[in-house]
Amino acid sequence: MLENDLALERFLKKHARTLDGERLKAFKALLDYPDSDLRELLSGRREARDSALCDIVQLVRSCESRGSV
């Protein structure tokens, strides 16, 4: 899904070098989500249950909202 790809691209441009440990593990888990579920998480229509995943989703959201006008 293009929206997901763009959001993840913006996130990686800003945070790729600093991803490690739990954040990297959570990001990899996020990539395993089906497109529709990922869009639900990134759009805020659904919240992640895992706290580490929730942190990554929030970071991706923050990059997405700054990138859109």
C-alpha cells in the first residue's frame, strides 16, 4: 500500500541509523503486519497492544504528520 510505504520511508530516513535493540525488533514486527492492519495502526484507527510496538508506531506517525500538509 503506497501510504504505508511512504510513511515507512519517511520514518527510515529519519530514524534508520538509531534503530537498535527493542526498537529494531518492534520495527521488524511492524513490517510483518498485513497492509490493511498496518494502515489501521499508522492512521490511529487502531492502537498497538505491545508497548515497544506502540513506541515505533508513534514515531512513524510523527514522521507522517510532519510530512503531510
